[in-house]
Amino acid sequence: MKIKLGLIILISLFVISACTTSRYQHSQDFIPNPVLDPSTLKDAEVKLEPLSSMGNPKKYTVLGKEYNVMSQGAGFKQEGFASWYGMKFHGHATSNGEIYDVYQMTAAHKTLPLPSYVRVTRKDTQQSVIVRVNDRGPFHEGRIIDLSYAAATKLGINKLGTAAVSIEVISAPVKGPEKWVQVTALSNEQAAKSLQKKLQAMQQWPVIITSNAKHSLHKVRIGPVPAGQATEKVIVILQQNQLPTPLVLAAHQL
């Protein structure tokens, strides 16, 4: 039963996408507060990252269609339509366990490894933006990428809804030794989410929450983080912010 339960939890995380409705408090998507000065929006900062432990199954199925996740995305190019997703999904987990923020330069793609960095270029204006892909979708015919509101605004398609684009991977995840830094395990889910936001603001690596319903615990973890200096730096940051001595794990487990 424990194995089956674990599989169910993992599958539910894998198929998180902009087309899923049952877990959101709003039934329809809606527009965030506008960015008053789009010129202030900066591209995602490209960096080498390990492959996320969640959101990268070999394959998954949505709406009866099976998708095969790419093992590596280097050199990948694609043309089609870009769309964007907004406040219905803001504050909810993406496919790799991070929290979707409409004002960050992120995106969803059906098959690229998570995370990947992609240059998205409008076909008509040649405007481009660099986004970090950390989610799955869009599951609509003809659409190849779902942008955050910020990315759509920088491209000027936030009012259009969709636009013809080309996309090109400029940095894909790297495989290598990695660690997970478990900061704490809390019984209060809201407290865990609050800490997640705090941790995300103070360091660069993804922060996820894994919940154990049987024991009512919500584990707050940073990772994956490359082993070595990167992990040591995270621990120093936690110490500087008077946070508990973390538990460093060699592998991520629910």
C-alpha cells in the first residue's frame, strides 16, 4: 500500500499543468495586476542546474494523450504558438514542485527536461525573452509553450493571448552529484509554505514541500543542489539567517 500511495503522489505531481482545474480555488484564469513598466522586466538568469527530481518522468498522460519527456534538451528548437497563464495558478506548485509566480520569467513545456532555459522569439516582431521552464503544458493543440504573465508582457502578447513564436534551448539541466537540504518538517502546512517563500527569497535553488499525510508532516527542502561548494553555501546562508541546522540528503524521497 505504501508503494502504491507513493506512486499516486508522484503521478499527481508529474501532471501538474495549466489545464488542470480540480485543485485550484478559481475555476477560471484571470489577469494579474499589470506590470506598469515592462522595461523593468529582466530575462531569466541562465545557470547550470541539476535535473529536477520531480516533473521528469519518462512519460506521462494528460487528457488521454501520452507525452515522452526528453532526456536532454541541448540544441532543441521548435515553432508554434505561445500562450500564457495567470492568477488561477499563481501560488500553486509547478510540475517540479516549485511555486508558480506570475511575475517571474518562467514557462511550461510538455516534454523538455525540467528545468531548462529557453529563448522565446515572436515571429512577427522578433522580440525575444529568456525563460526558465519549470512546469508542464500547455495541453492545447498547436501551442508549444505556456509563458508566465511577466514573460508574456515582455513579449507584448499579454493582451493578444497567443502569438506565433520560435523557441530554442540555450541551457539544459546537467547531471552530476547533487544534494537535498531539508531545513525542517512542520505539522502546519501554512507555516511550511511561508518558510518556503522565505527560503526561496534568500537563495537561488528550488524550494519544495513534500507532505506525508499519515504523519501530518510537511518537509521543506532546498534542492536539488550540486554537491560540494553549492551545498555548503546554502548551509552558510541558513546559519546566517538563524535557521535550524539542516539535514543534508543524498537523494530526494517523499
